[in-house]
Amino acid sequence: MPGIPSGTITFLFTDIEGSTKRWERNPQEMGVTLARHDELLSKAVEVNGGYVFKTVGDAFCAAFATASQALNSALDAQQSLYREHWADTGDTGDTGETDRIRVRMALHTGVAEERDGDYFGQPVNRVARLLSAGHGGQTLLSLPTYELVRDQLPAGTQLRDMGEHHLKDLIRPERVFQLTIPGLPAEFPPLRTLDNRPNNLPIQATPLVGREKEVAEAEALLQRSDVRLLTLTGPGGTGKTRLGLQVAADMVDRFEDGVFMVALAPISDPDLVVPTVAMALGVQEAGGRPLLDSLKDHLRDKQLLLFLDNFEQIVEASSHVPELLASAPRLKALVTSRVVLRVSGEHDFQVPPLDLPNIKQLPSLERLTQYESVRLFIERAQAAKTDFAINNDNAPFVAEICVRLDGLPLAIELAAVRIRLLPPQAMLARLESRLKLLTGGARDVPARQQTLRNTIAWSYDLLDEGEKALFRRMSVFVGGRTLEAVEAVCSADGDLPIDVLDGISALVDKSLIRQQEGLGGEPRFLMLVTIREYALEQLAESGEAEKLRRDHASFFLTFAEEAETHLTKADQVEWLTRLEEEHDNLRAALSWGLSDLGEVETALHLCNALWRFWWLHGHNIEGRKWVASALEKGQDAGPALRARALYSAGIMALGQGDNEKAKTYYEESLALFKELGNKQGMSWALNDLGILMEAQLDYDGAEVLVRESLDLKRQLGDKRDVGVALANLGDILRYKNDYAQAMVLLEEGVSILREVKDTYGLATTIGALGMTVLYQGDKGRAAVFFKESLALSMELGYMMQVAGCLGGLAAVSRAERQFERAAKIFGAVQSLLDTMNTALHPGDRNDYEQNLAEVRAQLIEEEFKAAWAEGQALSIEQAIEYALEETRDE
């Protein structure tokens, strides 16, 4: 069509805020209003040289050859709309006005493809997402448009920089600007973007292609009051995860407490589902209390969408989903799975393949390129080979490739990337003999899944022998892998027939693995779940599987043992984070060690290396399960190894508040250490047995054991261990009211721990100093100690000690006779313990209970309950802020 803008285009999209409600309340008057709205919009576009290429309901989509024309059109339209006297549709809106409609507008500039008077491409998707972020009466511009108009703004107008925002398309953030017009409203609520609601949705490398219909249908279902659980089902490679991510992103502003994704693909044990969900939500374990109960408490009053991705391999745990929904009336769940969960309340949404053309009656080239499957192939092919273009010659082959691949997004992407080597005709010839349904395969496997396996097989067959070897060997990793790990495991004997770096580069280029940035900018390489399943099959057929699993476990044991040496040093925060990043691989190594073909000694060594990580990061339930299994299976392990494992098991039991079992473990460990003459081990077990006695109020018995431990540590000359023992002994003497000697020991412990830079030891010891000086009446100094301990604990993510420090600050308020303040902070502490599912250290627990009892005794019941309730309502950040503000240094 002549006169239609082409090439670099500025798009103006608009729609009316709240139009659905207006139609429901007064459809007759709304019809009149909409007609006038259309007149004003059409005139504003026309007089500024624009072209309206689409209207959907009250939404306008216009294209302009220049950004200035588009900006002037938006300006004219907003002014005309604001001046107009509108028919009363019964909608007062936020302003209280009954006669004014509010239209949001968005402008974005980019290169788009025009076909049959319509536009396609990423700029069109981008401006639509930008529009969804705005509010009625607000006009938003993207950075490309801003750069083109900023030096030629109409008189009186300004562009306000709104900063970078992640729009709901889950790709790169967009710098957003707001047009301010004299005489028109300029203040609006925060933009409706991913940044303004809590979420952990991952940013995607590429935009979603197509799926508009499925996204709209899934969102409509989730908005229904009778739909609490929506499961997106379909075979592997259908794009369930990507569709679910888009739905979750679009819905983020409808859930006050946010949208949270839980990636379940790395786990295969149904018992780990609840801990994995809890970890994603920041709910941690507490001694003796079922984690599921704490998770229910955390979710009970929240309006939140839980996105559970890849449920099929742990479907045995599906009953937890309706159980959580039943406990939280405003919670909704979006699930992706290859099979339906078959639980009450579930709504099954079958994700279809991308729409396909009829290859027997091919449409015109323009129509053909509008099919989602063909669009996806073209976009991915152009990303791999920038000069690729579809034309009348290759279009039939592209269409047939999409049909042969059943419209499965993953299969199409794997095919499209080969465009660098094979033109569509040659690609189709290879597919012709490969993509038939498998014969002799499992009959209960869906046909499309078998077809996808063949598609991946075709991609695999295009690799050279070195790339094939690396691809199948990399499947031994779970949840990602670093270059160092790949080199160590996949070429442990130097027999890999390709350089690892070259091989990884080839696999990334061929879309068989993906790269993302890890800690410190170090690259991590991920393999899609379906692709990894195929790679595992190839690994099993190669006969290399057991050797690779052994090498994998050996590498991560070495890693864990190296990490353990750093967990009491200055860089312990960094190493705790590294352990968290590799947690799935560590689980895989533990699973192998406990398997019939594994080595239980490896599992025991891993438990001994990981206990401090489990303790500090709140994995006590999982850690206890691993070490208990290893001890049971490793009855014949050497006494030195079992002694340490028993000690590790005691730590895990202590973390759950199971003091009796912890005592049994410690005593068995101590007996073995004595038989071995291992003084260091004896000192550990004696120290922890003393802590248990302290928790049970047997201070004399505790002092005897910890002094014995301290003597051994001094003989061994381990400064850090001496510092810890001094701190523990000082804490015990405080309970015996020997404050002077307690201060000497605690200060000596702090001095040593500062010297060795042990943040964990410092946090606990400084907290003990705070309580000691408080009991001596020095409230100001106590507050200083608690604040320092709190800062160190937050740096570590050590929530047990965070709660202890807040309890200490509450005790300071109690000592200052600010009882209502103290009650409020104690309420916040209890809320933290419940929400984070964290138990207090045994010594802190005693202080907490004593101080809380005194506060309660000083207040009438109504006053206490009111202050406690106020504290319970605080978030952890609010609780910390309140405790710090209300504590007076003297």
C-alpha cells in the first residue's frame, strides 16, 4: 500500500483505562463515548501523518515515518481527550470525575516488517509491553524514541526519565520516559512492570514468539475466582515453561505479594519439593517443626502466584499443591508438567504445538509468515544467519520442516540454528528419514515426545565425534556447570577428542547448551531438561555413565572439601554462595554415593564437608536426611569417617532442636574419636555436648565439658577453635552470673576471631557479649554489640543469629523499661522464626524466654497482645529497621 511507513518506524499504541467496567455499567453511553474517542484519535493520527493499521476494541495501533510525528500525535490526542466533555458512563475512577476517560499511550521506534497493511516483529511486541506498563492519561516513550525527539520537543512539554524497567516480556530492561504536558495530570502510580511487585522471574534471552491466544486464555482462567490451580500440560519441547513465564509476568501486578517461580527440574526426590518451594520463598527450617506447616503459615495471608515448573518427575508430591492452596485462600498456583497432577481443584490447560500451515495448500508468502511456527523458524534462523530471508523458493521447505517437527518450539529452534550449514531444502532432506515415530519404544510415551527425541537425535548426529562425546558427558551435571567442572569431569583422563572450550562453544552455537552468567561473571552452561534426558540416554549407551558419575562425584567432593576450609575464614560468604549455586550437583554426587553402584564413603565425606553450609543456610532437614542415610548405609566405613559423620549428624539434629538425638550422635562420635586418639574430634564433640547441657540449664556440667574441649584445642594450637571455645565458655559463665570472668573470655574470643576473620564465630560471640554487658546494666554498649552482630549475621544470611540479635535488642528495650517496644520486637522475632522456619541457638532461646516472660509480666494482657500483634505484622526488613531505630545508645 502506498504511503504506509516502512523501514524504521515509530509506533503509537493507545487504549482506554477501565473500559470493560464502563461497558458493564452503562453500555449505551459507552458506545457514544467510544465513537467520539475514535474520532479524536483518528484525527490526531491523520493530521500528523500517521497510519492507523489496527484497532481492537478501544485500542489504537498507529505507525509514523518519524518519531516527532508520533509524539505530536500523542500530544494532540491527550489534549483533545482531556478537553472533551464526555457522556457519563458511571465510572468515577481514581480522580472522582465521572465524565473523563483516561487513555494511556506508548511510543517505540524500531525496524518492523509490514505485510498486508499490518506490522510484525519485535518493535511491535515491545511497544505493546510498554503500553501495558502505563496508566490512563499517561504517555510513555522508549529510549530509542526519546533519543529521536528530545531535541525537538513541542513548546512546554518535557520528558521525565522514569529509569530502567523490566517490562513484562522478560527480556532486556527498557529505559522509560514520560511525556509531561502543561495543564494535564503528570503524576501517576508506579509503572506496572516486573520491578514493582516481588518476583524472581528470570530474564529471557529472546522474546516469546506467538502464543498470544494461549497467554490470553491462561490469564483469563487464572483470573477466575474458581480457578486456583492451573496446570499447563504437554509433551517435552512444547514450550510450557516459556508460556508459563509469560503468563506469570503478565499477571505480576494482579498479585499483591508477587509471583515466584520454583524450578523443580533439578530434583527427582519428591521429599525435596517442599524444601525447594520453601527456599524459593525464603522460608527456612526450624527445629522440630514440619517445614510444610511453616510454609503454610508463610503463605496463609498472602496474595501470591506460585509458578511450579517441571513437576512431572516428582508427581508423587502433587498432593502438597492443593494442601498449600487450602491453607492460603488468596494463593494461586500455575504448574507446568508433562502429565496432569490429578489432584482436586486442578484445571488442565493443554499447551498445543505452534499453529501450522497446510503444506498441501500453501497460502501466499505474506500469509505463510504469519503462522507462529514459521515466524519462530524465521526469527531463530535470522539470529543464527543474519542474511537469511524467506522467499517463494525456500518457503515451501520451511513450512514442511515446521510441519515435520509437529510445531514443537524446541524442535524448530534446534532445526533453525542449522541454517548456517544447511539451506532449508537440504535440511528437509535430512529430516525426511529421521523424523518418523520410533518403533519398539515405550508405548506409554507420547508420540510427539518420541518425535522430539528423533529431532534431538538429528541435531546430535550433526555433531562431530568430539562434540558428541562432550555433549553426552556434560549430561552428568545437574542445574548447570562451570568450565572448570566440565574440563575436570568430562576430560578427567585426557581422552576427550576435542578441546573443551572449543566443544562448549560449538554446543552453545548449536543450541544444545545455553550459557548464562554465574558468580563473579564466571560463565555457567545449562542444558534444557529434555535435551539432557536425551544426552543421558547417549551416555548410558556409551558405557561411560558410571565412570562419569564417579568422576563427577569426585570433583564435587574435592570442591566441597575445599569450600569447607573457607567457611571459617574471611571469604566464607563467597564460598557459601558458591555452594548454594552448586547445590544440585552436590545432591547428585550424594545420590550417586548412596546408590548401589556408588561409594558410600564419598557420601560420608560429602556430609562431613557440607554440614556447616547446611547449618548456616537453613538446610538442616535435608542435611540430616543425607547424613542419616549415609550413616545407615555406611555401617562398615572406617571409624574415623564415621566419627566425623556422627558429629555432622549431631549438628543437623541440633539445628532441628532434637537435643536427645543430637546427644546420642555426639556421644557416639566422642567415643570413636577417643578410640582413635583424635584430639581435634574429641574437642568438637565435647564442645557441642557442653552446648547441649547449657541448653538444658546444666551449667556446671556444660562448663566441665567446654573447659575440657578448650584444653584440647589449646594443645592443638588451632586459633579459630580456641576462639570459639572461649566464647562458649564465656557464655556459660554468664549464665552462672560470673560476669567478670565471662567478659574476659568473650573478649579474648572476639579478639582471636577478628584476627582469623571468622564472620560466623564473630557474629555469635559478639551477640553473647551484648547479652553479658546487658545483664551488667550497660544497655548502650549492649545495643552496640547486638547491632554489630546483626550486621554480620545479615551478611552471612545466618537467620538463626539474626533472630537472636533482634531478641537481644528487645531485651535492651526491656531493660530500659520500654515494655511495649520490647513486646513489639519480640513479636517480630517470633514472626521471623515462624516465617523463616528458623530455630534460635539453644543459649539464645533461654535468654529469649526469660526476657519475654518479664516483658509480659510488666504489661496488662491487652497491651501485650496489641504490641505483639504489631510486631507480628512487620516484615523482616521492617523489624530490623524498627529494632535499630528504637534502641538508644547510651
